[in-house]
Amino acid sequence: MADEKPRKRNLKLIEELGTSIYKEVEKGESPYLDVPIRNLSNVKYDKEKRMITLGSNMSKRFFLNVGHVRKFVQTIGVAAKSRELIRSGLHTGLRDIFYQIKHTIPGTNIELVSVQEETNKAIEDLELITDLTREELHINANKNGSIAGEVIIEDRGDTIDWSKLGSGGWSIPSNTEDITFKKVDAKFVIYLEKADIFERLNEDKVWKKLNCVILASQGQSTRGIRRLLQRLNSEHGLPVYVLTDGDIWGIYIYSTLKFGSITLAHASDKLALPEAKFLGIRVDDIEKYGLKKHLIKFKDVDVARLQQVKNYEWFKNSKEWTEELDKMEKLGAKVELNALSSKGLSFISNTYLPEKLKEAKFLD
């Protein structure tokens, strides 16, 4: 099996954690976990890697400590369940893990976990401790995304051709780690924030006309999508272009996809896309494509997000991005990709995208 080697490696890391705790108990000492600190003081922007990363500050979580014991036991409980999953080759979801871990500790009336948020945090801690992603621990989240293109993959023994899956495309699973690429005939990837725009591009067979892969989520991308994009980029050299609305939320989605996020700083090496380029609607496109009558005035929440994004280190130190965000602030309004349909249903496929790609004036 293609995933046998990484599966054995992941199992070894989990079992090494258990062995280290057992040895502490054998010595009569309080077992502990070294957990990287996840607060803002331990998160930084790595200019060289061009991604948000987690620092080296650690904390120790002891079993024989009243303030630590509950989280300690919850993390070990999740680790034990993950070991079972990896050994069996099975996968489960976040909600299932909660119910599998939820039980009363023998001899007490204390529940190991009371709400799913506790198991979610324990899973995140286990990711930090082992340097394995949730998906490598065989714990999946909800899937949310579609993809199409001249690509053939193998997924758990099934051969799937992304060019022959009708109007809906291939439904991207939450775990894309073990997918094997058999054939990749594409020059680049277009990532879209909107499923309805994907449907338009797919019906127009943009992936065939432009020799590319088109991929969409619904708003912020899932971890499975990010990992799939990174693999297409790093393993097959496909540039990734991010197509969003002309608003601050589209830019925020692009930022998270490209540079990573504070909450997932520990997984940036496996999820971030430093080479991604912005293909979304820019302020100058509003005049160029006659979209002024389709402007939507900013609300207070848009203005607040704009001010926040303008202060991101990777944007405020970029002349091009500073100019673009200043123009957006002065405009005080946004425009959706859907507004392009006012020029014709397939205008985005036949005119907008080919022109933007030919000009190659991408924001980086």
C-alpha cells in the first residue's frame, strides 16, 4: 500500500509518546507532556519561509498536578484512540472521537470529557506534541470542496479521473494525505472561494480550455483542501492562483491560504502556500470591467477587518499590497465575482480569466 511507510512512522511516534510516559511511571516520577505554547507571544511570521510559524517556547503538563491532570489524561486518551485508528487503518471524525473518549473515570463520577471542545483541544495538543497533523492521526473533519481537471488519482484503491465526474466534480475528502497522483496534465491551479463560481467554470470546462485544475471551497478552505493544494504545488510544480471577490474577506482568505494562520501555525509547513498568487478582483478591475454599478458599500465589520489586514506584517511591508488596500479603503465598497455575470454568463470563463492570466499582474 502507498501509505504503509508513513502510517508506520506515525504509529511509531504515537507509541514513543506512550513509552516515554510509561518510563516516567516506572521510575516513580510524575509523567509529563512537553506541549508547545500556542499563544500569540509564541507565534511569528518567518520572512524567509514566508509563512506564520510557531516558536520554540514549551510548557510541561504533569499528571500529578491538580491544574494539569484533566488535560493530561484527555490528551493521552486521544493518543490511545489515535493509535487504535492508525493500527487498524481506519479513520474517524471529530464528533466520533468525542463520543469514543467520553466516559466516567472508574471509581469516580468524573467524566473524562464533557463537551466536544475538550477533545478538539486535546487533538490539537497531540498534533503539537507529535508534529503530526490531525489527518495523520486518522482523525478527519468535515469535507467541503470540489475539484476538476485532467488529473487521475488513486484514493484507497479506487482510481478517480477528475475530468469525468460531471457537473459536481470530485468531492474533496477531509484527508488528502494518502492520495496517489497517477497523472497530472495541468499547468496551474485556480482556487475559488465560491462553489457557485466553480459550477460556472466547470460547466464552461475552463479546466480543459486553460489546461488547469479548478478547485473550490465555500468560504475559508478546509485543511484537506490546503494540503491538496500544497501537494499539487510542491509535488507537481503547479502554480496556485486564488480567485476571490473584490473585498477584504477574499483577501483574508488568500492570506490564510498563502501564509497560514495563527491557530494552525504549528502546521504551516504542511498547509501554507507561500508561492500562491492573488487572482481576485482588484480595485482597478472595477473600472476596467464596468462594475461600478454593482458596488456594495462597506459595513462596519468590513472596515474593521480591512484595518486589521492592513497591519499584517506581510501586507504592510509590501508596496503593491499597501497600494491595493489603500485603494480599497478609499473606495469604501466591494464587488463580488458574480457581478461579472452581468457582462454575460460565461464572461468570467471566456474573458476575465484569460485576460488576467495573460497579463500575469498577480499580487503576491
